[in-house]
Amino acid sequence: MPMSGDGAGSFAAATVFRRGRLVASATLALLLAACVGGGQVDRPGPVPNRPVPARRPVAATPITPQAAATVPGAPTARSAGLVAGPPLYTLPIDDAQAARALVAFRATCPSLQRRTDASGLTQGADWQPACTAAATTPPGGARAFFAQYFEAVQVGDGKAFATGYYEPEIRGSRDRQRGYDVPIYARPSDLIDVDLGLFSDTLKGKKIRGRVSGKSFIPYDDRTAIEDGALAGRAPIIAWAADPVELFFLQVQGSGRLRLPDGSVMRIGYDSQNGRDYTGIGALMKKRGLLAPGQSSMQGIVGWLHDHPDEGRAIMRENKSYVFFREQTGPALGALGIGVTGGVSAAADPHFVPLGAPVLLSMDRADASRLWIAQDTGGAIKGANRIDTFWGAGADAEATAGGMAARGTAFLLLPVGTLQRLGAAAGG
């Protein structure tokens, strides 16, 4: 799992802490996923009794996807089926959106040109013309730049689903003290990443995490073992949280801010995960009838966990995944190690979107309908046309990410000539 949260992908819930409780507006369905990221602007501490509601979306009419023959269960974009999209100059990209996307694309270009593209669509050299031109594109020329150097490609049926994530804030302390006794761990010294593709071509793109015990490689400690103290002497503690529920959901987001006792802020970001599968606890709670009517929002879920501490702890432990953090001094970083930008950066499945590539969303929500740069990933953000949009930090980000559940059409922007080259390689 890359630079993303403990559900890995988008939790899509706007969250804010009030009186020591996590208050949120989000649908239960969106609790099934989670992602990293973070904004770049500090915000003031929580304001008591003023929860931030999800923002009422402005409706929009998505572009109709191109007719396409799809391949169900295809593991990559190349095998899912590709269709040429409309000419870029006909698509709804305004100048301001294009300008912001161009800034993010420039930052991503070095990574695009050196990374192996897990989607099977591009090679590093394919991006060179666009990256070279991006460096010298003048102000006001961003929209023309994208229209000249890219072609729109629809992956599979093109039907997109977009959620949202943002950078949350919880109560924490650098030192253990009264009221702050939940450890926030950095990456353990004995956690090992294994690239299975090094051992078999059939396992390319697959990775596992674990540790060595004697002469065996075994799964890493799960959430229960870690919370019971299994990491003593094996993982540094970088800070202490005030509330285990707050920390649990910060792990779901993947990065965030600690509001320290003196009012200052410590930023922490994703620094690996224990390799265990993520389980969305909202689905478990709903299935077991634990949530009363009207309680299936994030506010209801977290309230239930606080009101039933023993049962809540057991339910959270059913999510065996556990995220480790590091302190960050700059902006929150995405999977490429590049700072993510609210309203521009997004998380996608790298098997279907080359990391760093632009993606145009035309959705049933106006705010999600724009050009995004895929700078992040997440374990729950899987498959073609599944996008998790990042909105930064603060009340506006909370309000937008909180209710983000947009449906529409996605077009992947690839260097001009990519479709023709792929067709020729396939004998098409």
C-alpha cells in the first residue's frame, strides 16, 4: 500500500473534532474507503459546537461516455479496453482549472518519466514532449497546452465514481502526558516490503509486507497485537494522541495534523502500513444492526464508538490494517512523494491511471467536474474510473469532501499518439 490511508483511498468524509468527539457528515457507504493527502494551509484550532456540514452540491450534467466493449475484471487499463475520447478542445476545461493542473503536472513530470507505468499504457519517454513544453508554457496558455499535447482516452465503460478526502486534525502531544496516552507509531524497524514481481513475472505489480521470524517470512502484527504493545522496542513513537477513535480515523485518512497542548500544530504523514487487509467498520456496524435509523452518518458511527468503548474497540480491531506515520515539515505528500494540492490532486488506481497523469472528470456535481492530476493512491481506490479527489484542509475542505459522492464520466489524458502506438503494438 502506497502513500495513502488505512482503508487506503478515500474515506470521503468531512471530519472535525468538537469537545473531544469526532463529528462528521458523510454517508456510511463512503466509510468503506480511505486515502491520504493533505492541504498546505494551516487552519485555527477546532471551534466548539460548530460542526462543519457537508456542502450541498451544485448539480451538473455529465458527458455521456463513449460506447465501448468492456472486459470485466480486467487487471489493468490496457486490458480493460480503451476508446478514444472527444477532442480535448471540445471538453469543459476552463482556463483557471487548466492553470492549476499545469502547475501540479510540472511537479509530477520527473516522476512520470522515470517510473514504470503499472497500467501498461505509457513509457517514460512518452511524456517527454509534454513535460518539456510544460516547463515553458506561458501564463494563460495552460488550456492550449493540454489540448496540444494530450488526447482523451476512455478506459472501459468510462463510468466514474468520485469521493473526496481532506487533511483532518486531532488532539495530540509530542510527549506522553495526562490525557495523551495513545501511541502514534513510526514505521517499525522490522517491517519488510517484498516486491513479488522480482520472483515471478506472473506476480509483477504485486507486493506484500511482513517480518522475518526465524527462517520464515510471516504476516506483520495486526491492529490488536499492536494496540496490546507488540511494537515495544520495534517502532519509534513520534507522538501521543488523546483519543484512540480520533487516531483510528486519522489512519483512515492517512495523514493529518496534531493540535498540540500549546496550540501549535504537528503535521504527520503516511509512513507505511502493516500489510494487513483493510476492513471498513461502517459496513460491519450496519450489517449487525448497531446503528439506529439516522445514525449511519460518520457522526453517528463515531458517537456510537465513544458511547460503547469496549464494543467499539473490538469493532475497530476487526480492521487489522494499521498505518504508521512520520512527522512532516512541508505539505502533505501523495504516493509520488510530491505535495498534494486541494482541488487539483487526486488518488487513483495506478493499474488504470499512470501516476502523474491528468484525468478529466465530468460528473453530476459541478465541483468535482474539472481536470485533476493523479498524484496519490489508496488501497480502497481500485479499478477503472475510481477517483478520490483531494480538497486540502480547513472548513471548506471538510464541507466539500464530506458529501463527495459524484458519478459521471472520466477521461484519462495521455500523450498524443498513445492510442495509435498501443493499437499498433496489439496488431490493431
